[in-house]
Amino acid sequence: MRCLYFWCGAAFLMSVWGYASAEEPVASQAFWSGISLKAKAQGEVVSNLAGGLTTGSVGNVLFVGGLSWDSEPAGEWKGGKVVVNFLAVDTGNPEAYVGDIQGVSNLTAPDSLVRPYRLYFRQQWDPLIVRLGLLNANDYFDNAGVACDLLNASFGILPVLSQNLQGMPTYPYSSLGAMVALGGRNTTIQGGVFGADAIHPWQQPFSQGALLMLELDQSGAVYGGRYTFKMGVMRNRQKASLAASLGPNMSGFYGIGEYRWQSGPLHWGAFLQGGGAPKPITPVPWYVGGGLRLAGLIPWSAKDSLSAGFSRASLRGLPHAETSYELTGLFGLAQGVRLQPDIQVVIHPGGDLPTALVGILRLKVNFKELAGI
């Protein structure tokens, strides 16, 4: 917990750092103008109210902070960017009460930790973008924007990836990798290769397996709204000696469809996603999920929203699939401070447990917005 106090204190120092650049000599102001700070914290209480393994409550706390430097605003070359982020997480274990596979909270981590999270260089030459360094693959692949407010972890990354590959570079882990994206306004194709041991990204990074991902995105306008389709495939290569701890040699695929439209002051979004990893050794061979998002119910607070979703994961060798239903709202309390109540019903958690009723109350703080910069 002390590490979180340190990082939250650092957040306030980072927030006021931006004011210091105004006192710098003119020669250095161009450099400072390329820097953008990031400091965000989230804390929550997760309560299993009924069913599952047992009733009880735990807490999760996350801080992500760092900076990015853009070359063009700094008066240097065009299209360059350096990103440096760290995270600190103090995690409980809601699954010890719920017994589910998908994860009722996307803040839950295997262990409490402090570590570098993003550390990469990006160069853009339209229409080509290249990234190289310590990357979270889920920032760019298998990502449904309409589902961003839902807290069940399966809405952030499909469990056919996260639950079958323990070493995958996704929260709270990242791995060394490289990716390229090529595209215009409506069509993008992107591919990446990442280390398959994101738990230990600096430990023999070129001999601990490799994860290859390829995704095609297509978007456009139809019936007064905008649609996005994403289709992706992945291939994980791993040593037999590491397969049990990091994930086996396997292939998988996924697809995401999103549609956004406006009706008067209301902004709507809908999504449907699914994927498969049907090789007999994968614990989660199939998944499907979907949901709705509504923003604009409160005219003076455009960021407030309501979201609802469902997710269903097939569990190999177990009598039932695990199905979750979620309803959540996101409401502003002050500039940079938002409250998110959430309720979930998990049917057959873990494949064979009684239906669980889970409540979550999360607080989000953006220190830059709180400081007014």
C-alpha cells in the first residue's frame, strides 16, 4: 500500500510540473511544449453479495502515471512520440469470493506490484505508424471502444486470449514488441509481434516465446451513424517447458462490431464481439459478448453514461458456460472526479457454482483535470 501513497503523491507533483515550464528560458520552452503528463487513479470495493464461493468484499487500487513527448510541438521532426508510463496496483482477489473465470473487475491483478507499463517510441509517416518498445497489445488489438465503461474484464480483452495465455501482454503486464499499422480514414490493417512472457518482459525476451497478432479494421457511415468492424487473428509460439505457466502453442481469432448514433441529445453505442481458440488444450475455447452504451442523459454533463452488457465464456471440461450480465453508470462528482456504481449477475461462475450477485463501487480521479491543466 505504501507504493500507492508514493505514486498518488507523485501525481500531484506531476500536475504542478506543467506550470514550471513557463519560467524556463525561451530556448527550453519548445522542448517543454512537447511534454504531456498523465496521472490517474482508481479505487474500488468489490462485494460478492450472494452465491459463488462465499460472500465477502475486497478492494482494488490502481495508479497510472507518466509522460509523453511529441516531437513536432517540441520544434523537432514530425510524427515522433515517446511514451513512458508506470503503474502501481494494490489488488484484492474478488475471484476468491465469486469463483468466476472472466473476472468481475478489470482492476484485479494477479499480485500487487509497481512496474513500467508503457515505454515505447512511435513514429508516424502517413499512412504508416510504427511502434517499438514495451507495449500492451490490448491497447491496439481486440479493443471495443463502446464497451470501455463496463468493468467485467472480458469486455476489455476476450477471455479466449487472456485466460488461455497467462503470459499475454495485457493489463497489468506489457512486453517488448514491435507493431506497424497501415491505413487511411476508414480502413486500417495492423500487425505486431510481442514477447510471450509479459510477466518477465526483460528476462530473456527473445527466447521466452512470441505472440503474433494481425487485425483489419473497417469503419464507415450508414443509416445516420458510424460502424466499425474489427477482425483479428493471433498465433502464440511457446516452449513446451513454459507452456503450463505462460500459455501453449495455440491460434485464435476474434471479431468486433460497433455502431454509434445520435438521437436528439442522446448518444448511443452498441457492440457485439466474439472469438475462438478451439484447440483441445485451451481452457476457454469460445466467447461471445455484447452491450449498449448511452450518454447525454444529463445535459450539463456529457461524460456521464450508462452501459449494459452480457458475456458468455465456454469452459472446457465443465458442465456449464459462464455467463455474466452487467449494468453500470459513470457520473461526475467534480472536475476530474467520477463515481461508478456497478452491478453484475454471474450465472454458473467457474462453470459449476451457484449464481453470484456482485456489486462494485469505483472512484476515478484524473489529477490533471483536478488540477485544471
